[in-house]
Amino acid sequence: MPAGLVEITFTLNGREVAVAVDPSRTLLHVLREVLDLTGTKQGCDGEGECGACTVLLDGQAVRSCLTPILKVAGRQVLTVEGLGEPGRLHALQRAFIDHGAVQCGYCTPGMLVSAAALLAREPAPSEAQIVEALAGNLCRCTGYVKIVQAVQASAAELRGEPRPPAGAPPPRPIGGSEVRVDAADKVTGRARYAEDYKMAGMLYAALVRSPHPHARIVSIDVAPALALPGVLHALTAADIPGLNSLEGYSRDEPLLNPPGGSVRMLGDAVGLVIARSPEAAAAGAGAVAVEYEPLPHVYGAREALDEGAPAVHGGGNVLNSYEILYGDLDEAMGQAEEVVETHYFTPFIEHAALERESVLSYVEEVPGGERIVVVAGHQEPHWAQGWISRLLGLPLERVRVITPPTGGAFGGKQDPWPLMAGALAAFHARRPVRLIYSRHESFAASPKRHPYRMDYRVGARRDGRLTGLHLRIVANTGAYDCDGWYIPQYALVAGGGPYRWQAVDGRAWAVYTNGPKAGQMRGFGTPQSTFGRECTLDELAERLGIDPLDLRMQNALAGEEETFLGYRPAETLGYRECLEAVRPHYRRAVEEAGSWNRQADGPWRRGAGVAGMWYRFGKSGSIACHAEAELGLDGAITLFFSAPDYGQGTTTAIGQIAAEALGVDARSLRLVNADTAHTLDSGIQGASRSTYWVGGAVAEAGRALKAHIQRTAAEMLDRPPDSLKVDTDSVVAPGGSVVSLSSVAAEMERIGLRRRLVAAFSPQVDQLLAAGERPEYLPFFVAGAHVAEVEVNLGTGEVRVARVVAAHDVGRVINRQGVEGQIEGAVLMSLGAALMEEYVPGVTRGLADYYLPTFCSMPHIDVIPVEVPSRWGPYGAKGLGEAATLPTAPAVVNAIYHACGARVRELPATPERVLAAIRKERS
Ligand code: FES
Ligand code: FES
């Protein structure tokens, strides 16, 4: 046995194992790195903060990241792999699948074993007991609701109660709750995320990061690192063969800051070390000698605009600005009989996807040479391919990006930086390299949501008709652009909202500071200004003495009207329908809160708030999107598209759309998603675009292939093409003649017909708009409205959210569970922003000091899908994933006001801020 190792024996998933271990290691390390049981996940830095690593030790749920391996000797360990396996699933695993409790799946193994421990000691747990037992397991995707339902259902099954009969399958693939294509792999621990891959001869990378928020780099000396055992390479900017730049995604952002340049935020990278072990790589990164000359820094956007403020990139600190001028504001304000002025503030918000940034990179042989392969969760693999090829000075085809299962993204994994660093490492090492951010690195170096300062001035007639909107927004884009260039426009478009304004004067700025780089995050720039506007409308409603929901309805845009942007929405707009959908819930909640408060004799008061929104889905650029469909020689149909599935269920939904188009069973289809070597670039995958655009392209490809199959089979069966039904493995003619799909494929091959077809989806937006009216951004909007019911403690400022009712115009439900899960998850994420989440530059370091919603934060959530069919989307669908993050925070803050008369104007509404607002109101 190698020196330093000891042999221990324990029972793992029912089998005795003997393993030589480093006694200083944890159980998590041994499971994942020694035994290759990668179902158990790591979401934090082994600090016990996330619960992803939970396993059972002698039946007790424990954090394997905190369990010394020597403590395991002679004991029983159960991991998710031992709970059940395909064909022999545990009741919990089945229930998680059936109830849609799995999204990205990164938290799922830990959730399952925690729940298994609970059910072993409590066969009939109450909801409160489930919440208590799972409170230490974080999930950033699901909103927890379906997990609780799944635990309850499996408990009932284990008690011997009959499982509720499965409902009749939907007559068509669209609109049902088709099981996620990846659910079985995720509940059994078989799904392999980037961090789970191992390759022979794999090396490890670590980054040299700045301890200063702003400093000049005087010199970098890598020699001390290279002198350490196990360190093979220590790279700086000088080792980048191509363009040291993220230009196109982030202006002025290099991959590695060179000597003579500056670091502009804590955690900015100046070097990359590659070594034989993670420990040697970390030691090497620590040994690189960097001489810094600290410079003055600025964290606040307003301060960054002051004369004499530190120049983050030289010159002024304004990255970009935008203005919207519509109508005559002076005239509109002149007609106003009531004018309200407000100021609202939001902070940096962290994505906190449970999977940290993880990249495996290697060199593979291909005909004619080699190519760099990068395996990583990323939202735009084809775009990442482009940045990597420019970084390395390689042709595009010499770079391949593969998107494996991804443990959450929420916009944060649009940043190509980690993939570029991984590619650079493999380029130099010429061996596989694994790069994984620590959770602290992820907090420091990943993009955040932009903090806003918002100044609203809103005018209205006494009868409630809105007249003018004057809006100023200053957004903090941190140290780098990261698409912050577009923030001013997004802020203003969302800031005006789905309302009929007579005139608008809106201006917004994105400002550089030395805060963390701010970038894409779910809703990109829109939740903040939606919060400001919807709270301002409530302030206006009170001044006018008009019911808040009635004020919104009175001014809500219908789909055909021109907007304050100067054009009509290209798609149908179901805002009024959403307001109608929540109306009875709002009325009931207001009434119930009133009667509770009239009788309350303790510190708690209840309140109800409403908020609405629109969200522009889709982005600028090409309006057309492409996908492919192929009939294989084995008769199987494969769809090729690029809509990375980071938990939101795009692969499943797009499979349903393809099945509908082809008329076959969704489960018979092969789906190839987001591998640049095999799929076309289906365009940017943000802005809730996948179902509408990529789904639209897949529907077109499916229909084209179906027609192609029918024409070929028609010749074979001597029947008209339209009379033939394409089935899962055959084509059937009236009267019963049948030809198999494999025979059809063979016939296509024989006569030289292509079996793989490309098709495009291109909504005819130009037909709707007058000549020359095409705006810079596509005028596609979705809408929604939320009602929040809260309890506020007048003595402590504590806020509990009891219920959220969420109505969203989804156009057409493609996957019911998917729609519910997206909305529930977004509600919890937004509830976090409303009450607890705040990243403070220079202070916040990780999950220990950044509070995320847990099971204990979970309100009752009622999801109301509103179906106002789209004009062009596949089967009427629209985008959804981000929209639901917009209305919860303002609905909660409006409900706090309704409960106690205290207006909170800065998020998050912590107990301290609520209490301060209550005291201010009383003073
Ligand atoms: Fe163990 Fe986070 S990895 S609690
Ligand atoms: Fe729980 Fe993604 S499904 S973290």
C-alpha cells in the first residue's frame, strides 16, 4: 500500500468494501474521487452549507463533506446509488420523477437520502416534519413545492396506501406532464455533470486571483510555483496564443490580466496553474508571486459617477446609456392631477446555482488533426466555441464544446470565462484538465444581478388614467461589461411595463465600479425595474384612492395597442387575462387580511399585495433559428438542436414538440442537444427563448421529415402521401399495409434522398410592422401577475410569505409539470431577492453569509397558466422561464405595506429594514 494510506473497510450500499485511503480525507472525497461514485454531489466548499453531499451513515443523514473517512470504518454507508436503480427504483425516486421534483438534479441525490432517513424514522411525516428534515438541503431550481409533494406521496406508498392511479395519458404529447427525459438518471445518481468526469492522466487547474478590488499589476513571477512538486505549468497572459479578450460578450475584459495592466475586482484572474493534483495546483496558484500596486476603488454606482471617482477602465465610468423618449412628457405631466415620486434600490444578487463552475477539457484526434474539447455546463455552446477559437487562435472546427447535464445556470453560465480558461489549460497541457471553482471563487468571480437605483415620477388623472412616466435608472455593472452594455435598455423597457403611457422620458446608465462583474441573471435587468414600478403604482393607487389591481387593469395594454416603445408587440399579450386570473385571489386575500388584522392582539399583521409585469423574450440578432431531424437506418428518428438544458426541461419540452410534429411517441425519439460537433447553432439561448425559437425550429424540422417520410413511403406503398400515418416505427396506410421506418430509410438511401433535413423557424414579425419599423430588439413579450400574502411581525420586522398566486400567459402549456416547476422555482428565487439575498462587495464570501431560501421559506404557491395562444410559437407556446422572477418581489413588498403601512424601498426587505420602515411610519 502506498505510504500515507491506510486501509479501511465499511459497508457501502449493502456491499462490504475495503479501500486504501488518505486518513485526512472526507467520506465525500473517497466516494467521488476514489470509488467513482459521483451521485453524491458537492455544492459548497465542504462547509456544510448546501446539503448536496448528504449520505446515510448507519441510517442517519450526514454531510459526507464533513465526515472524516476514518469515522466510517466498520459502518454502513448508503448513497443515492444504493437507494435504487433503473428498473428497481425506490418509492422516493419514483415519486420525485412522477411529481416533477427534479429539475437540474444537482440537489436531488442529497434530497433523496435525507428524505429516506426521515421516512425510516417517521413513516407518516407531516409537511412541517418534511420541511424540518430537509431544511439543510438547498435547491435553487424547484421552489421545494414538488419535493415536499413527492416525499408525501412516497411515504403513502411505503405505508402500503395505493398509489393514485396514473391519469390517462394526454391524447397528444403537448400539454401533458411528460416525464423529463433525464429524470431517471438524475434520481439514481447516474447523470454525469462536468465535475463527475474523470479521464486517464487528468490534471488539475487552479487560478491566481487578485486579493485587491483595484490594483495595478507590477509584475508576475511564476518561477516559485513551477518549483513546487507536481506543478507542471503556470500560465499568464503571455501564454495566450490568440486574443486575450472576451470581446463580443464583455468589452474590456481579458481572460488573464497582464503585468502593466490592472485588476478591477476581488478575484480577478492573473494566472492559471496546472498540476498533477488539485492540492498541488492550489499550492502553485498560491506560490505565484504577483506584485500589486493597490489603487483607490469604488463599489457604488452613484459614487463612481462623482467627479474624481476612481476610473475603473480609464476615462469615465459609464459603460453605456440608453434613452426612451415617447410623446410629450411636459404635456402629459401637465394633465396629471396626481404625481408620485419614488426612489427604489436593489443590490447585487448571486446566482448560486448548486453546481459550481466546472470544466473538463482535453485534446481529441479528428481527421486532419486535433481539436480542443471543452465539457461544461454552458448556455451558449456555439458562442463559447467562438470565444475559445479566438483565444487559442484556432479555426472554429478545431474547438468542440459539449454541454453535459448542468446543475443550474440562471444566466450565470452564459459567461464563457471558465470554459476559455479550461481550454487554455488543455491547449498547453495537451492532457485532460479539470478546472472547478471553489464556492468562494464562484461567489467572487461569477457574474451577478445588477444593483439599481431607480427614480420614478409618475403622473395620473384622478380617475386613474396614467399620463406620464419620468424614469432614471443607474445600474452597477461592476468591474466588467458582461452584457451590461444592454442593461440600460432592458431596465427601461421593463421599467415602463405593460401599461398605456401617454408619454415617457426614460434614461438609464450602466456604470463600471470595482464590484463583482454583473451580467446575465434570470430576467436580465428587468426584475429590478419591475420592482420599482410596481411598488410606485401601489403608492400612486393609494394617493388616488383606487384599488391597486383596478389601477393596473385600467391601464393595462391589450395586445394590439402601440406601446411606449413606439411599436406594437409582435406577439399576443395576455396581461389583462393574467390580472383577471388573480383578481378573485387578491380580493379574498385582502378581505382575509383585513378581518385578521381587525382582531389581531399580538405582533403579527397580515397583508396582500399584487404586482404585474411584462418581459421581452427573445433577443436581438437573427430572427431565424435552425434545427435538424434525421431518419436513421435503424428506423429511429433523431432531432438535433441546441437548447442547453440546465434544469429548465428544454430537452423534454422540445422532444414533446417534435413528437407532436411527427405524430409519434415522444419516448421513441433520440434527442441530441447542444454539442457543437453535432448540432447547428440554434442561436443565443437566453431570454426564455428556447421553447419558442428552438422548439419552433424543431417543429418545422419534424414536419419536414414527416412529409419526406410520407412521400417516400407513398412510392413504396403506392398510396397518396397524405393518407399515410407515420407511427413510432412504421408507416401505416389505410387498409393496413405497413412499411417499417427502417425500410423507408433504406429506400431513401437507395434512391439518394437525404435522411437528415434542416429547417428554420422564423416568425413573420416584419409583416406586422410598418416598413422600417423593425426595432433593435424583437418586440416579443409575455406577461404575468402575482398576488402575495404575508405576515409581518410589528415587533421584529420579520416577514413570512404565506402564499403566492402566480398567473402567467404561457401561450400554450407544452409540459404542465415543467410550467409549474419553472414558476414555483422562480417564485422562490424572487422571494429570496425580496427578503434575504444581498451580495455586499468586499464582504460576502459564500453560502455562509449569503442567505438563500430554504424549505422553511416555502410559501403555498398556486400556479395559474393563462393560455393566450401565440401567433407563431410552436403550437401556441411562448417563453416563460425568466418572466416568473419579476412580480414576486414587488407583490411581497406591496403586501408588507398592506399589512403594516410601512413602505420598504430597498431590497432585500430584511427584518431591520422592515422595522426601520415601521418606525419611520410611526414617528
Ligand atoms: Fe457538503 Fe455542501 S458539499 S454541505
Ligand atoms: Fe435542486 Fe436544481 S433541482 S438545485
